[in-house]
Amino acid sequence: MEKARCFVYRQGSIYGLPCGRVCHLASSNTNNPLKGKETARRQIRLNCSCASMLVLVPGCYIYTQGEAIEGTLFSKPDMDSRTAFCGALLLLVTLLPLSASASSKLYIVYMGEKKHDDPSVVIASHHDMLTPVFGSKDEAMRSIVYSYKHGFSGFAAMLTKSQAVAIAKFPEVVSVNTNIFHKTHTTRSWDFLGLDYNQPPQQPGLLKRAKYGEDVIVGVIDTGIWPESRSFDDNGYGPVPARWKGKCQSGEKFNTTSCNRKIIGARWYGRGISAESLKIDYKSPRDLNGHGTHVASTIAGGEVQGVSYGGLGMGVARGGAPRARLGIYKVCWVDEGCPDTAVLAAIDDAIHDGVDVLSLSVGGVGQEYSGTLHAVQRGISIVFAGGNDGPVPQTVTNAVPWVTTVAASTIDRSFPTLILLGNKEKLVGQALNYNAAINNSGSQALVYAGSCDPESLALGNVTGKTVLCYAPEEASRWSPQLILPYAINYTIESGAKGLIFAQYTANNLDSLVGCEGFMPCALVDFEIAHRIFSYWDMTENPVVKVSPAVSVVGNGVLSPRVASFSSRGPSLLFPGILKPDITALGVNILAAVRGSYVFYSVTSMACPHVSAVTAMLKSVHPQWSPAMIKSAIVTTASVTDRFGMPIQAEPVPRKLADPFDFGGGHIDPNRAVDPGLVYDVDAREYNKFFNCTLGYLGGCESYYLNLNLSSIAVPDLKDRVMLRRTVTNIGPAEATYHLVVEAPAGIDVSVEPSVINFTQSTSKSVTFMVAFTTRQRVQGGYTFGSLTWSDGSTHSVRIPIAVRTVIQDFVADTS
């Protein structure tokens, strides 16, 4: 059997292909089909299949969250790779050990604050450090992939393990870590948030007060940009702000004229990326994936009339801060994701270039990007996506206290589709069907195929029929986010002409894009699926018709709800820091991808909503620190929906949302512009936190509790603990605030003082003490509450609380 070059993605995706997909790209020789980038997507889709009974031998790479396992995959001679079950494959990828790597690999050497203002002197210091390690300055210089010299000092270099160990002992070195690759984690959304473009002059909200984000510079660290998109037209813009020091870096199909007065700078970071990835992707800031373009247009895209996805979601597309400027930093690459080395280089350059806000819709593990601390200490607000591994607890990432970490929630828009059975029964699902030619083919034969794995489809004789995928017994094993793309691909490959997929959540409508051009597809819940199944089971010749979807907007759609895929707290690395901070719209967001507009649903889409609000708050309050901006967003967030009911979260079953689902709540931009009180933090205070994570300081538990965050997390309450917070009045000079306490269950909470008075002659800042006392000595779980300072009229300043009682440290909660 001929060798095949294969790629297995456990998480993330390539060109929209599902997680865990096995791609047989013909071979690793010159006959590789991925020669033309414009046709790469189609070729990958056509050449992908799943294989089982796999044997690993040298020559193929399996990617597991950035780590590569070398080997070649063969399917057994008697097995058809298109009829395999991928669960065994995912298990194989999970269990296989990493192969021995080359003697050198890429390490990040972080040296903390830079000692010189001249970047060339900082770079020279890196060469000087490495020269005795390599025995030659030339070898030292060749080993360096990136030098970080603007916001902080450090470098990425090819080192052996022994060299890395030796460098870690140097007194000026803070840490040495291996390079990690991370994955990349809207016509209606801004109106839903109350940022109507045409607000009445007598009620100016944040959008008008911020002059639509005029001249605020937002840096987007992602997969690049598609500059020809109508969302980035620069007509009507003035000159590039004089403070901008960035550049427009040319490359493949991207030159200096690709930047304009909207996209004022663009850089790309290809060092350390494999030659194979660089062949597939653009060696330039141009965005082949589409993710970065979607994010950038959601933040700062200009008004574009008549945007829709095949007629669905029709409206005016724009970003939240449509007059803001964009600095683009391409660090994420097809096949390889987003390496730490490139992300740190982009942060370093962004500090130098002069951005006001940095938006990162990428995952974070390990170091959690220490470079962001230096950006915050220079007044740059950092906004991160919290991850897409929900509803599992302890999956939130990017959890350091100086950044804003964003969860994802739903919008008040749905796309119902009529499902008409042969017995005239009318049922309703959700869909993105818009192709009339495909949908108007009349009723089709209906066939049931269980979980729609290849074996079930083969037994069901599905060619030319509409397939019902309904397997509730497997719901606990596979999330819809993971299994739906497989079902779509398998049904298409089997020759079916329609798909009705049963699941417990409808958050992943964007996965139905895979049906485009092939067949109508619809999502239904298990109750409706059972009715369809019963009809099929009791009818000799069952038929069904799936109609085109329509757009429904408004109060009839229960929203916002925390999306099922949105990663949940508490943070594994920092349980004393309550994360996520906030939730924002991240489901079925329509924004620019290449020359069109597409729906995406991940926390990557929620992050740019908060980035845009952050940019507008910077415009209205340029003197506010990043901590003040985050505090304003968190403390004014809503914990109720438009009907005054508590916001719900979408695990199984649906439940009331708590701070580990949505932090302070759902973002409310117009309230955030005037919060009344804020919890500010001197950015230098975060140095203590950073040193605690490295084990350099004692007394860290007390420091974590008393860090002046706009939230409180006590992960290990044994009896009683006391902590402090300080609020700063940025509202009327004369004000009185009364405290409202919502105590966590089983916990007594006392606060002193419980009334705060501000006058012209008193300080603008007041410190209060909070004591938590447990009423039950148990090894328990978390309970939740809040503290709210209210002036009785305009301002209600609420912070969330999470407390866990323990008897003994480090006892697994397996009850």
C-alpha cells in the first residue's frame, strides 16, 4: 500500500474541517495536491477520510495541540478508510508517546524588564549571553529566532535541553520554556448590546460618546487580514495617527498598498514555522484561514450595507468601534496554529508600534503569555478569549489577572427551518439552508441511520435520501461541536441528499456551513428527533421535506445564554483569580471572511466584542488604566436577560449561570461608560503576582486574596478569612453608596464599612474589609454570591464572589 501523508487534528481545525479529522493528502512527495492556495480548501475536503486499525510508522505527522508525532498511518488492507470509526483514532492520538525530537528545539528565554531603551543594545545582550553557551557568536546569532526588545527582554532560540538548562541558571534569566502552539479560539450583535448606530441625540450612548472609536488603535493578534474586504474601506478617514510607529510588512500577495488609513499596519511572523505550512499559507499578513479577518471586522469594521449569509441575517455589518484603526499581527498559521514565540514577538512589536488595545482570540496554556504584563504596564488593555472547551469545569485559559478573559453567549437571533413529514406533521429545527435550488427539490425519502457513522450509513442505503442522525445514547460520549462535522462529511460521502441531526444544543449552527452546496441540513432537539423517528418507524415509505431557513430576531429568542462550548472556571493555574471576567456575544456572529460574510461561533468571536467596547472606553476615558476599564466592564455587567430573568448557561441540563460561566455577567457597554466606582490596580502590583507564580515570593496566598480585583475568589476557606478591596469614585464628587450582600450558600459575609460617603473634601478612594466565615466544616464545592455598592439611583457596582470550603488542602473532589 502506498504511504500517505496524514494530519490528525484533535482540537482546532484546518479550513473549517472538524476536530479530529484525518487528512490523507495523497503523499509527501512532489505530487502533494496542495500546490495552489486558492484551491487548497476544496482539495483538502475531497481528499480527507477517516481510517481505523491504524499503525504508526515513520514519515507522518500527527498534531496534538501543537505537538507533532512523526509516523505514517496505514489502514489494514481489508479495511476501507472511508468506513472507519474515528473514536479509536482519537484514543490512539491521546495515548501515543511523543517520538524523540531533534537534538535542538525552540525555547523561549524570558528575562523580564529590559535594561536598555535602545533595542540594538538589548539584542546585543542576547547575543552576549548565548555566545559562551555556543562557543561562538556566529552560532549564537544563528540560533536566535526572535529577539524581544521593545516591551521586555528575552529571545526565542534553537537550543538543546542541556543548553536550556544552563541558560536557566543565569541570574538575569527569569524563565526558560519550550515553544507551545495554540489554537485560534456581525450584523445584529451591536444592536443587541444597545450600541445602535443611529442613537437619538438626546440619549447619547457609549458609541456616540466615543465618536465611534475614532483613532483608537486596536492590535489584532491572529491569522492575518483580508484587506480587500469592504469592512476595511478607508474612505472618509483622516491621516494615520501621528503616534503610530508600526509598519506595513509586505509579502506574498500583500504589499504596502494593502494597508490604508483603516488597516494602518500589518506584520507577519513566519520564523519557526515549518516550510510545509508556509507553502500552504500566505507568507505575508494575508489571511488564508479567515479567522483574523472575522475578528478584525467585528472589532472595527466599517458600515457595509446589505450583508447576509445567503439571505440569512440580512442587515448592516459593522464593527463595535467602526472608526477605530487596526494594527494586524499574523502569528497563527494553517497546520501549526499560533506558536508562543510568534505571539510574544507580536506583543513586543505592538508595544513599540503604539496600540491602545490588544485583542487575542487564541488559546493560552503554560506561560499564559508573560509579555502581556509588560503591555499592561504601558497602559495597553489586553482582551483574551477564554477558550472553547466547555461546559467542562476548570477549562478556562488566559487567566492572569491583568487581562480581560471573555466567555461566549448567544444572541437574540435564530434561523428556524420547517420540517414537513409525509403525514403532514410540521416540525421546526434550526438551519442555515438558503439555497432554493437544493431545498425546493420536493419531499425526499427519509431514512434513519443512528449516529451516522460510516457503518450505519452503509447499512441504511442512504443514497439520494434525507438522513436522520439520532443517537441519544451517545450524547454523553461526544459533544455536538465535535461530532456534527463528522456526520455532515460522512453523509455527503455516502450520497445522501439531506441531513436532520439531533443534539442537545443548537450552538453550532456554523458547523452546517459544511452542507453548503451539497444538501439541506437541519438541527433538532431529541424530542423532535424522536417524533421524526416514530414517523419513520411506523411508515412504509416515509418522506420528508426540509424548507429553507428564515431569520427571526427579537424577544421570541431566549437570550443571552452562556454557550455550551464556552470554557468554564475555575482556573486550573490560578484558582484564586475568578475567571472568566465577562461574557459577550459569540454565537452565530456574522462578519467578514475574505470577500464575503460568514457565521462563526466560538469565544474567539466574543473576544472582539469586548475588545471593541474596551477601545471605546479608552476613547471616552483616555486617563483610565487597564484595570479601571476592566472593572467598569465587570461591575456593570448584567446577570439578567431582557425579561429580568436570571441568565442561563447551557451545559446539560441548562442551569442558572454562575461566575464560573460568565464572570461578572453579560457585557452592558452603555452602563460601563459610567460605572460610578472602579477597582483600580497599580500595574506594578502584578509583578508580585508574577513572582508568586515563579515561586520567588512568600505570603502569596494573602497577596492573591488582597489583589484589588473586581471579583473575589476564595478557593480554600477552612474557617475564616478576611480580605480588603478599595473602590475609587469616578462619578459625582458627592455620593453615598450602600452595600448589598448576596452571601454564598453556607457562608457568613461581613463587610466594614457597609456605607461609603464621598464628599468634595474626602479622598476619592475608600478601602473596605470583607470577612468570610464558613457555617459548615465540609470538603465542599464552590458556592457563589456578590457584593454590590449602590447609590440608590444611577450606579450599581457589583462584583462576583466564588468560595469553596475545605477541611484539608489538595483533596480531590470526586464526590
